[in-house]
Amino acid sequence: MARTSPKNSATIQLSQFLGVDFANEETDIDPRRSPYAPNMVADTAGRLEKRVGYKTIKGFPDPVNGLHVFRDRLFVHAGRYLSYFSGEQFGAIMSDNKSVSFPMNGALYILDGENYRSLTHDKETDWIQFRDVEGYVPTTVIGRSPTGGGEIFEPVNLIQPKRTNSFTTDGSATVFQLDADNIDNLPLTVSVGGVEKRVGLHYTVNYAAGKVTLLSAPPNDNGIDSVVITFSKTIEGYADRIKKCTVCGLFGLGNDSRVFLSGNPDYPNMDWQSGLYDPTYFPDTGYTKVGTENTAIMGYIKQYDSMVIVKEQASDETTIFFRTAVLADNNEAIFPVYEGLSGIGAVSKYAFASFPGDQVFLSKNGLYGLDSDSVTNQKSIQLRSYYVNPKLIAEPGLENAVAVVWKKLYILCVNSVCYVANIEQVNTNQAGSKGYEWYYWTNIPATCFQEWNGTLVFGTTDGHIMRFRDTTPDNAVEDVPYPYELWLPDIHSIEDVSDSVERLSATDWEFTQRTRLIRVAFGPYTYWTFNDTGTNRGVSLEVNMDPDFNGVVLTSNKSWCTHFRRREVDDPPGTPGYYSDSFNLTIWFGASSPITSLEKWQEFCAEQEEAGTPVMFCFLEDT
């Protein structure tokens, strides 16, 4: 391809990049930050990198509502079905809403707002089953006489209707009064002295009265329970208290020995605790009312030995509560809840995160974290998203935001853009609170995230499963080589200007320059080369300027775009256009004669337009 050698050149190497700054006026921004830097990150040394690309690895016919990992396998909740990553569906119907999950006892428990199910593994067959959680059957009373009484032992289980009564016998009684009447007309299990009995042959049942009559009196057991009866008593709405939950958190006395569930729209300020290491058992007495019904529980985070309960935002109510775990006099763990902070609450159930040194949640006012004074133990909520906050809180639909912690990044996605915090780059922002360096990524239409075998995958509304590129050189070529939109600084001063390149289609690109309150000289036969090696390093910018344009400058606060076509080999010098390979994009500006005034520039544009050649559209003035 014919080229004209530039008459003078300059080179800049960008280093010590911190992140974006959407909070300050452009004249006040730290030179190491940019007001516009889409799809960039910085490594630990502050060297500029492009974010990795991503590729489609699987497609489903319905929107992806959740991604879950069990035994190193990825399971996809798309539409109303849960499927293996291969596409093979389980038969159980799910809700077409977002799903959440938690692991315990070698199983994965999944909530979708309508169902409470689990993935379990059969070691003998190596099969994975997905089914409704089979609830623990509690023994509600022991030492009960045939006519009633006894010792209350275990509460009723919310998620299933069965319960067991254990009786003592005196050698003459045959009628045994259960601890409930109007029991379900379902088979009972009756055993005497450890031997199971058969209905009709050994006993009869009065379902309305809740009585079991043995056809022969069992012998006196001298106070040792010998008659054990298991029956069902459905209490309307009990199972739905758990099935309608959409929020989960693990906590316990000294370790994560219980799961707490909430997010039921019928009981917005309530949560329920499971049995000890047993998510199949939710006692009907194991609930807590947290604050008022006016604000719903949105999620949980853990700080030291406390579980932090975060509710919806309300200016006149407590929105942050603290749960602790203590051992009662009867050696049972109890979980008292205390009022904490007010004013700031969560807006999304799906943007909570914990990582070393911090616990965060998304509110209408930005991303917040919980701080604790090491001397006074006084707790406070502090803004973490200072540098991106104006743009972040202006996003519509923050209640749909989703987030994930991946390697050193907290990635928050809403409206197909990501606000990305580098959790290893901590700063004290101008508001005086702890914060992070932030990046801004575009074109990521994530509905949910999941880390799977060391890579990050996400689902989309059109049913795609996407995987971010593996950054190792051997795998780099299999994915999108670079994002569609990139940020490039100007040669003259990183403080004064920022540029971006956007790929419009396979043959069209757009170059945008955002100027500040100064004039920046620039001219054609100027080219920007963005070099990305297989390891995403070596970002450099080289600019070559033709004196033909030395008489033209940019006015302050003006932006312009140029649509380029691909340059052909036989294009004459001065033809605007671009050429590229997998990792390089070079853009050329050119003119066949000196342009020393605005009139000359307008003539040049008119000539190019008449020739059908895409050219720059910009604001210029005479020097």
C-alpha cells in the first residue's frame, strides 16, 4: 500500500494508569485517570491493558436466569428449565425468574421464587438428580401419653407436612391422640416396639379427630416410648414461605452451619433459619422479623462474627441490621438481631459481594461498603464507587444489576455496561472514604455471572452463554481479539484529551476525540497504532503529524467522529481510511495540499464528500 513518509513524529508510552474518573470536572482529573476509557484495565504495575474479549460457548432458546456450578459442571437455568451445559434438560419446571443457589452437605440448593430444589449426586450411578427438596421429618412431641401431653421436642418443618409423635403406653390404652386434628388423608406410618404395623390389619385412623386406634393394646413400656406414629398435617402457606424466597446467606456459631432465607414478597421483612447443617429443615419457629414490613430484606453480607442484614433503602427507617450467634443456656444456638444503621439500603438483590477486606452492596446512591472502627468498634457505611458514581447512579433499572467477584475485580453489570472495581487498588477518595480504582466496560449484556473452572461466564437475555477469554497465550486466539470500543489518549497531553475507537461493522470504524478546555494541535498523516500482544501487554501509541494541518486547531469542548473505510493497496496518499490485522488498528488522515484555514478544511471535506469518501466531521477554527 502506498504511503507518504511523515515529516515529523512523536511517540508516547502510557503507564501508571489508575482508572476512570466520572466524578470530577475534566480539568480537575488526575493525569493517571481518564474521563473516558471504555474497556481498559490496569495490571498491578499500572500498565494499561485492554479487557479480554469473550465468545459464545452455548445457546439456549430462552433468557438465561441463572448459572450454577455443581461438581465442576455448569448448569443453566434458561426460561423455565434447568439444563446441563450440554443442553440436556431436567424435567422439573422452574419459574422464569432469576435463580440463586448455595452449597451444603454435598448438594446444591436452588431457589427461583417459586420452587426449592436441589442438585444431588449418586455415587453408585454417578447420576445427578434435580428434584424438590425432600424435607426432614421432625419429631414434634415425645413422651406423650395416649390421651395427649408429652414434651415438645422439635418444631414443625415448613417445607413438608410430615411430623412424628412418640408415645408411652400403659398396657391398656388403644386410642392414641395425635398433636393435630384434621390431618391429611394420607397413609400413616405406625410402629409398635420397632415393628411397623399395617392399616386395617393392626390399626384404624380417624383423620378428622387426629386419632389412631390400635386393634390390640401394646404392652406397658415403663415410660420408654414404644409407639411411634408419623402423619401429615398440611398448613396452608407454610411451604411457600420457603419456596418463594429469593435471597440466601450462610451463617452460624463459629462457622457457616446454617442457611438463612429471605426475599419472600409476602413476608418482606422476615427470614428463616435452617436446622444445623440441614437445609432440608426449616422450623416454623425459626423466623425473625427484621425491622418493619415497609422495607424488604435484600441480602446478607458477613463481617467478622456478624451477619449483616441489608434491607431496602428508606430515609426514616433502620436499613442495616446485625445478627450474632450465641449459645443459650440449653446449649442451643440462637441468633439475636440488633438495629444498626439507617438511610442507605440495597437496590439490587444480585450485586452483593464479599472479598478480602470488604463487603459491598449496591444502593440507589452507589456501591457501599461496611467500615468498622478498630478502636470504638463503631460501624459505618461508606461509598466505594466515588469515581464512577455520577454515571452509575444515573443508570436505569439498577434493581436488575448483577455482580461477581472474579480474580482481582468486582464486576457490576447493568444495561450491558460494567462498572469494574480493582479490589487490589484501594484509595481514599475525595469524599474521605475508602474506595477503589474503577474501569468501565461496554457491550456486555450479562443477566448473571458465574465463575466456572477458572473462567468467567455470563448469560444473556437472548439465551447465550458467553465466556471471557482465557488470557494465556495458547488460548488467546480462540476468542474475540479485542473489544469493539477502546480508549486512546492524545499524543500531546494525557491530561488534556482522550480518544476512542469503535468498531461499527466488519468494514467501518469510528474514531472519537473528546477535548478539554485547551486547544490541541493535530493533523492528518497522523496515525494511532494500538498494539496488543498475546498477553495484552505493550500498549503504545505512535502519532505522526503532517505539517499540512499545522494551521488548524480544535476549539475547546468539541467532539467529532470520523467514519473510515478500509484502505486498499492502490489508494493514493492522503486517502482517509484504516488498515488492521488481528491485534493492530492503524488510522490515517491525509490531504493532497496544505490546509491552513477553516476554508481550506471545508474545501477538503467537500471534495471528499463529492468523491464519496468518508471523512472527518469536526469543529475547527483559524489559528
